[in-house]
Amino acid sequence: MRDYRPLPSLNLQGTVLVARPAPPKSVKEDSPALDVMTDLRHNIPATIDQQQSMDAAHAYMIQRGVRMLFVLNSERSLCGIITANDILGDKPLRFIQERRVRHSEILVADIMTPLERLDAIDWRTVSHGHVGEVVASLKESGRQHTLVIDKDREGRVVVIGVFSLTQIERQLGVSIIASGAARSFAEIEAAIAPG
């Protein structure tokens, strides 16, 4: 092994600041979609095991400052996502009523959105898209997040990015209401209404 010399160091004195990340880039509706995508090839994704408790997921979201976690199975493959809305909404209460369990017994797997119910956009489409198209997609689906996928060298599907409505709102400087949410509430009401 080569003989390395230590790097020269400086003695700190006086006022020393700590760098802060730049605020999210300001965008417009016609800006490239990539300007609002969280690129998981350059950012460590927030993940959790499906057998962790819902309370652990919530604590981890707070710790990481995120509103969504990728849920992984024992093989470390994606099996769903769990969002702050899943945890803080009515899903836990419904699960408690249906299964007769305590709040502390709810697992991530019990209230997550499973893989087969997730939407994704192909990387090639995103690379030519615009912020307005991403917003339209999120509004139509009524979701807060959508995934961006590509294929690895072996041809396997890999999530390489995520769009977050909250992040896009911050970058656009406007509030966006996902129109599909009203449909989802109507579907919930229809499903629980006495027939």
C-alpha cells in the first residue's frame, strides 16, 4: 500500500458557520420535470421493513423529515409505500375496528399502499416531461407521491426517483389540491355505507 501523508489541518477560531443546503430550486409549470424529482441515485431513500410497527414508521418519518417511506420485504425488494397520511388518517382506526387490535400492534404492512396499487412513470417519459405534466398526473391520481422507474443492466425494474406533491408545491410556491382525493373519499363512503 502506498504511504500517504496526513492532510494539513487548520485550527478553528472566531465565528465558524456550518453550510446549509440550498432551498429547493424555484420552478415553473413549464420547467423540466427533473427539477422537481428526488433522484434516488443521489439521495439515500428512506426505507422501512414491512414488519416494523406503524409507530416506528411515524417516528422515522419525523427523524428523516419525510412524509413517505419505501416499504421493503425480507429480500429488500419494494413491497409498498407508507405515507404520513396513511398513519395520521383514518386507516389505523379502520384497521383497529376490523381486526380488534391495539394501536401499538399495527404494522407497516397493515396500512401501507401495496406495490400493486402504486403508480410509476418511466424515466424516459420523465426526462422529456415538464412540471405541469407531473402535477396533472398527481392531481388525476389523487396521490401525494408517484415513483419514477428505470431498468438496471439485468433488466430489473428499479425505482430511481420520486415526485412529492408537497415538494412541488414548495418549489412552485402554490398550493395544489389533488382532485382524485375527492373520488377516493367517495369510494370509501360508498364502501362503508350500509347496503
